[in-house]
Amino acid sequence: MGRRFGDIQAGYDARMTTTFWRQGLGMVAACLGLQAHAEGQLAVGGPAGDAGYLVGASVVSANGHIGSGVTRYDIKPLWAFQLGPFRVSRSRANSLLRAGRERLETGVSTEFDLFSDWRLGASLRLDNGRSFDGDPEFQGLPDVRTTLRGRVSTGRSFGERWNWSVSLDHDLLDRGGGARLNTGVNYRYPVSRRTNLDFSVGGGWGDARYLRTLYGISPEAAQATGREPYRLGSGWENLRLGAHFETALSTHWVVFGGLDVSRVLGSAARSPLVGRLVTHGLGVGVAYRSK
């Protein structure tokens, strides 16, 4: 009975992954088709040919759910530039490149209006994977390989301060990354003409392949390391809260920072790889933008 249930679950998870993959391809195709007719409608605060760049850095204190959960302190560069309808960015640089409260995609991306209040976006970004080489407790477990993820997203504004977004991304190189769904609500409070506060709440869902790659231990890995195998299916991965600020010191210089808190959920939280259920990311930085 247990094996039969497992086979049924595996088949269901495979069908769900296939469905998400087909839907993702369909949405990307829709993006490309619509973009051919979207001249002048790009949601980047200006015409399609508008250009600009941003460079900066931030000091970050953060820990992760996976592994020993040790807090790390890093200096992280960030940059973004605009080429016609396309943006290329690292970290949260896209949210600082343009005035306005829309949440822009990380990686190579484009975004345009669908209707009066709705936006549709598409992007490509690198997922750096994971290695346990520096974690003695989990050393020997297989790495999660770096891969390329494609993302489609949509969202809309509710009044001047609230907006909602949802995105679906998939491992395009088939390296075990599976599919993820993320959604969230953001509230922006304008302290002054130059300073904004943003408060957000969101959650992430993963298919079986994504969660097993990130939180599972395969029978082969268990046998090689002397651990118990851990297999999980699709489900909610985390709940996230955020509070951020950005202040324009001048036309070109911007100071920013904030706090993000994440709580891992469900079967992912019960994984033996999870060293910390609640994590944080705290940072502050400065950036220069061309316009």
C-alpha cells in the first residue's frame, strides 16, 4: 500500500511539473508575442529606447535555512543597466534603477503593460546552487548545480500604495531545479518625496523536484554518507516578511537597506538538512545611478 501510494504521488508530481513547464513555456511565448506589439508600453518608466545604469554595493548580514545556519557577513556588489526594452541586473539593483514602486525582475528581463493596472514580465537569471564543502556537518552530500532559470510574472496595483505579484520560474537546464511559484503583497509608504518605506509579505511553493533537490536526501546520497534518506513531495516552502527603505540623496546617489525574515514551512521544515527554521537578511548600501 505504501509503495502504491508513493507511485501515485510520484506520478502526480511528474504531471504537476509537466503542467507547470508547459504553462511556463506558454506564458513566455505570450510575452514574446505581445512584446512585438508593445512599443512604447514598457513598464520601465520611459520609452523603449530609454537607457541608464546603476552601480553600488551593500553590507549584508544573513543566514540560511540549509546547513548549520551560521550567520555570514558579506559585501555584495549590485548593478543594473537598460538596453532598449531589456534590463540586466544583479541583486535588488532593478528596484533602485527607476523611480516608482513596481518590483522589477532580477537577471535579464523585460516588462510591459497588459491592461491599465496589470503588468506581465519575463526574465532569465542564474541560480548559483549550493555546496556543502565548507560545512563539516553535511560535507559529502551532493552539490546543487548552478543552473539557468526562466521566470514569468504578473501583478497589479491596488491604489497608490498597494501592489500584488505572482511569478513562476523553472530550471531551463534540467539540473534538478524543478519549478517554483512565488507570490506576495507590498505596501509602500512615502515618507517624503525622496524617501520610501516598503513592507511586504509573501510565500513560496515548490514542486516535488525542486524541494527534493534542495531539502531531500536521495537513497544514493544517504548510503554514501551514512544518513537516513529523506523524500518529500510538492508543497509550500516558506513564508517571508520584509521591511526596506530607499532614500535619494541626490539625482544620482541612493542609500538603501532593509530586513528580510523567512520561515521554512511544511515538509521542507522537517528536512534533516534544515539547521534553522527562521532566517534573516539585514543589509545597508549605497548606489550611483546615471539618471
